[in-house]
Amino acid sequence: MRFGLSIGNFAEYADPRLVASVAREAEAAGWDGVFVWDHLAFVKAWRLPVGDPWTILAAVALATERVRLGPMVTPLPRRRPAVVARQTTTLDRLSGGRLVLGVGLGEPAEDDFASFGEPADRPTRAAMLDEALDVLAALWSGEAVTHHGRFYTVDDVAFLPTPAQSPRIPVWVAATIGHDRPLYRAARWDGVHPVKYAEDGSDRAPEPEDIAALRERILGLRADAGLPAAPYDVLGSGDMLWTGRAAQTTMCRELADAGATWWLHAVTPRGGSVDEHLAVIRDGPPR
């Protein structure tokens, strides 16, 4: 299992310099990845400062040499796939081929979509996500692309240069546990970021049994589609400030046994102060 940070791009962490400093500390302490959320307003009633994730990630790329990095996740339905193709290619080359593109429908739909005149209904966003992923993969190839779809148009354009990674940048797809369609989408790509919600609507870290069932389902879908079982990444998540290092170390071992290949520690202002998170990060991953 590899270990990373999942950093909210708001409040203190809207500052690219601070996130780059945290990433530098994480790399020195043995962490394997630094990933950044992608929100425009997050919860708009809170009036939080919010930073652009691509600018933050460029700062992380220049501050580090080894860790994987990327948006986790970017809501592709509110972004132009041709622009994202340019951004991701540039960032992948800047980082020396360390980018992972995390994608999803995007939440909260009202605050981050409807507030800016973007479609907020889930079926439309899902269709936009699927089409945008196809456009992205085609543009990354460097070949001439012509695409006339429901949402996007590309007319005989070849995007150069291509990403540093070959055959393309890895894509991890957010998928809500208990819903089938996101699993079909995730199975087509390179990894899955499971999201679990409680009955009250709050998010929860997936349990080992969730990871095991999810992995079995996705690998079955990949086999049906003629895709290899590996390499394929399955993410677990948590927060050591809440659970404590000893308990989280045990949980990570159970998650790894269930098939998780990554575990991400959530770094957000609401979860603790910058100094508290740095103390946990400097102690290294919960191996």
C-alpha cells in the first residue's frame, strides 16, 4: 500500500506556498502522494478563501521530486476537456510524469455548479463526465481528433506535446458505494476513489469490507470488458487526527488485505490546525 495526503483547496490551504511546503514535508517523511481537492466555492455560505487547484499543483510539482500528485477529484463536468488536456499535459511534463487525474461528478452540486449557471442535475453531469473522459484520452494521444458529441466538439485538432507518461496519464474515478453506474465508469479507467455516505448524508471512510466488495465488483467488470486486473488502484481514506496513529495503522493493514492500494489522510482546516496536521505528516505514513 502507498500513502498520500488529500488536501482541501480552501481556507489556509488556498495558499499554494503553504501546500507546497506541506508537500515538501510529506515527501521528506516518506509519503507517496499529495493530492488536492477542486472546489470553486465549496460551501458558499462559509465564505472561505479558495485556491485554484492547478496553480497549487504546479507549486507542489516544483517543490517535490518523487511524490505522485493530482486533483482528487476534479469535477470534469464543469471544466472544458480540451483545456484540461492542456493543463494536465503541462503539469505531467512539469512534474516529470507524476500526475494522476482524479475525476468525478463534483459536489456540492448547488454551491459549485448551480451557483455559476452550470448544470447541477446528476444525469447530465454523469453524461458530461463520460464524454469528457473520452475527449481527454483522445487528445492526450497526440493524434488528430475529430469529435462531435452531445456536449463537446473537437474538429481535426492534434494536441502536442503529449503527456510525459505513456500510454497516458492515469485516471482515478470517484464512485459512490452502493451505486452501480459509477462502478462501470471506474472500471474503464485506472483506479477508483470510493465515496461512502451515511444515512444523514455525511461522508464516511470506507471500511475493509466495502473495499473488498468494491474491488471484486470492479475486477469482474474489467474482466467482462477484456481489461487486465492489474495495474488497478483502489483508494482508502481516513484522518489520523480523529482515529490516532495506532488505530489507523491497524485499519490500513486491514484495508490493504482487502485490496486497497492507496490510503489518503484528509488534510482540511475543519479537521485540525495546520500545525496539528504537520505533526502527523512529519511522523510519516501509518505503515
